[in-house]
Amino acid sequence: MNAILERYSVRRFEDREVEPEKTEAVLRAGMSAPSGGNQRPWEFYVIKDKDTMEKLAGSSPYAMSAAGAALVIVPCFRTEGLIYPELVFMDMSACVENMLIEISAQGLGGVWLSIAPYEDRMRNADVILGIGDGLSSFALIPVGYPAMKRTVPDRYEKNRVHDR
Ligand SMILES: Cc1cc2nc3c(=O)[nH]c(=O)nc-3n(C[C@H](O)[C@H](O)[C@H](O)COP(=O)(O)O)c2cc1C
């Protein structure tokens, strides 16, 4: 529960590498997400090449933070052979949230940079990654050690809860 309550978006990072076992823990968390019919539509690109990271940072007007991270995880989704294609964005959202929580639990920082459902951003990122046929990018997650730490306010709002 702490990792959920302590998670916040990190967009500025230390110039420090992320240990491979921490990256694997984050990917494992993503792959542990629930999905419709357990269809697990995801594939993951782990980008460490600075030139590619800078290109990805330009794939959306709100993705500048992808340029300064230690690495960028790009969760992608399969577009063919799915049992429930209409559930794919929900599957991928659960996957991304799991990864963000694990990033926080590992003492790292990250942020969800939206690519899907914006077709121009998806096309941009797909071209940069050299993917297409049967696979499309969903989001960018820059990952690294946070340049600054902060505390998170309690967002519980009793008035959002409705008893019947
Ligand atoms: C679906 C979704 C899309 C988002 N897209 C972006 C984005 O493109 N760029 C960005 O800097 N942050 C993006 N964010 C991060 C939000 O701005 C952030 O989660 C929100 O302001 C709450 O702050 P917190 O994550 O620190 O709690 C996105 C978050 C979600 C859930």
C-alpha cells in the first residue's frame, strides 16, 4: 500500500544508471497486471540509446522528460490475434500503473507519458522504434533516480464516496 500512496510522477532525473535487476522488477510488475481473458497484449521496448530517447521525447508535445532519464520503457500492444481487442487499452493501463508503482517501490522515479490513443503520437513512436505490423506503442515511461524527492498529499476525498 505504501508504494501506491507514495508514488508521484518524476520528470527530472539524476545522471545515474538503473541496475538491471531493478528494471527487470519493473517489467515483471507490468507483466503481472490483470488483462481481459488473460490475453496479455503487451511487449516492451527498453531504450537506453540516448539518440533514440531524444527522438522519443519529440514524439509527443508532452514527452520532453523522456530525454533526461536513465532509460525509457515503451510498453507496446499487439493489434492482432487478441480475444478481446476492445479491452486492450484497459489491459495496457493496468500494466503501466503496475510498473509505476514498482518504479516507486524500487526507489526510482518515472512518469506515464501518453502516446495512445493519439494517432499522431503512436505513429511517431512506432516509426522511431521501427515497429508496425501487429504492434503499436502505448506509452513512454522514463525511468531513473529522481533529481528531487517530494511527499505526496493524501488524496482521499470522503465526498467522492456514495453510500446507498
Ligand atoms: C493516462 C495518463 C496520461 C498522462 N500523460 C502525461 C504526459 O503526456 N506527459 C506528462 O508529463 N505527464 C503525463 N501524465 C502524468 C500526470 O500528469 C500525473 O499523473 C498527474 O498530474 C498526477 O500527478 P502524480 O502522478 O504526481 O500523482 C499522464 C498520466 C496519465 C494517467
